[in-house]
Amino acid sequence: MSESTENYRRDLVEKLFPAGIPKLWCPPLTHYSSDGSIDKTHIKLHLTHMAPYVKTHLIPGSTGDGWELSEAEIKELLEFIVSEGSTQGIRFLVGVLRPDADTARRDIIKTAEWLTDFTGTYDFEKAMAASGVCGFNVCASGGKYLSQKQIKEQLAAILALGYPTALYQIPQFTDNEIAPETFSELADEFGNLYMWKDTSGNDTVSLSRVDTGGIFMVRGMEKDYSRWYKSTPGGLYDGFLLGSANCFAHVYRKIIDLSDRGMHEEAQFMSDRVTRAVAAALEKASGISFGNAFANSNKAFDHFFAYGCDALKTPLPMTHSGNRLPEWMIKSAGMLLENEKLMPDHGYMQQE
């Protein structure tokens, strides 16, 4: 690994995160009103609810409908989040989830231009500081038969823009994986690549133990959280970027704390509880014909965190498709929360 690249990456991270990169990240849900518009009041209260445990986010991620939102909706959401960030201390990666690299590259350029205009500065570094943005998150282009050479060339064209960037391994949407050798070559060439998220469940890059060059490695697979964290013997990841942190950020914060203190049995116990609940909800949500399982399962759980004991008396959660989640999904999520003793006492949307 090039020493100059590592030094550049280290300096970039120190500038972006003087206290170090946070170990827990979340791709927040995008909430909608009954007419399908973005429900900013709900989003604000949800972010406030999560804030004691997680303030670093990916917006929009898969769980936040990043694959479905229109350009206008993404712009509206980002404008709101930038405004909220100034009051809540939110930091976030801008998710640029597109089916091809050319579109992603174009959208990054447009977003960077918008951000400098919105913050009133032509210096992108100052714009990031003013907005809470800490870079862009991109994935490989979609395509089952893309070669590693094609994947590398396409991602290199994005990284060559020079913006702080995180790479996202998500074969559930791209139908391919970035190979360890491809990752290592990109890491060696581009110091602005500072974070890696793997949601594959295969963990090929981490298990290969290639030289990461100091890149911060986060896991997004919803399973066996404690086992994969570096403070656990044999763990390979620096932290987590989890859709289920929309609902269980308090649990993950506790797992991280217990693991850092060497209390591995206690951390594993908590990890097992949330693993069972999340895995069962994802399986149930896979039977819904609209949206994606990440968003739908978390919306079902979040309905209880938002409304507490009144959840089943409250209109069902709206999805980007214009459909509400089915009642059976909400009831199933409630049973899972009860079974694992994860049901909240009070909803963040309820008046005290």
C-alpha cells in the first residue's frame, strides 16, 4: 500500500472526524405523509430519537429508499437534513445509489455544485463543514456479468473526482461484488476512499485480509453483530452501518460498549436477541410486493418506536410506492419486539 496514499487518507479522516470516525452509522428511513410527500416532521422527531446513540448517517441509503427516490425528492430530503444538521449535529454521507457509474458520477458533480450554492461558498471543503456532509457513498454499477476490470474502471472514474468517498458492497441490488483485489487496488490509488461498507453477508474483502490501507471498515449485514466487531476476538470490522439502527441504535451502542469493555458474553446475548428479531422481520418483509425488505421491515418496527402502545391504532406506515404496509407485517413486527423484550415503553411521536 502506497505510504503517500495512506498519509493522505489519514489526514483526510482527521480533518473530517477529529475525534475519530464514529463506530455506528445509520441509513435513516424516509417517512411519508398520507399524500405521498416527504414527512419532515416525522423525520425530524425520528432523528432526534436516534441522536443519543447515532448521529452519523447515510442519506439516502437502501433503507431510506435511495434506489426509488427521484432527483427532486433527494434534493428536498438533503435540503431538510442539512438544515436539521445545524441544530442536531448530524453528519452524513450522501448516498448516490445509481444503476450505472456514469449516472452516479454525474449526480455527484451536480450534488457538489448544489451543496456549494446552498451553503453559499465555492469551497467544497467549507461547504462540507457548513452542511454536515462528510462525503459520498457509491456502489458498483449494476450487472451480473461485469468484469472486475470494468468495475474498477467505473469506480476509479468516480474516485478521480477527488471527493471523500465510501464504497458500498451491496450485491442484493447490483448483482455483483467488488473483489478483494479490486478493492485493494482502488484503496492503493485513491486516498479519498476512506470507508467501506459491506452488506453482502459474504464478507469477502474482510475475510481476504487484504491491506486496507487504513480504510474504515463497517458491516451492514443484519446478523451476528457482536461476532464481527473488532473488539471481539476474531472480529474484522471497525464498526457498523445498519438499517436496523433506525430502531435498535440503543442496542448496538450497548453492544459496542460492552465489547470494548471486554464483556463479550453480555454483548453476544444482546446481539443474539436483535439478530433473531431483525432476521425474522426481513424474512416476513420479503413477501411484500412493493418497496424493499430493508425499508419495509424497519418501517414496521419503527411504527412501534414512533407510536408505542398506540401503534395498531395509528394509520399504517406509508411507503414510497404509495402503498401502506400491510397490517399483518405490523402485527408480526410487534410480536417479534415483544418476544425479544425490545418493545419500547413510549413512542417518539407521542406527546409526553
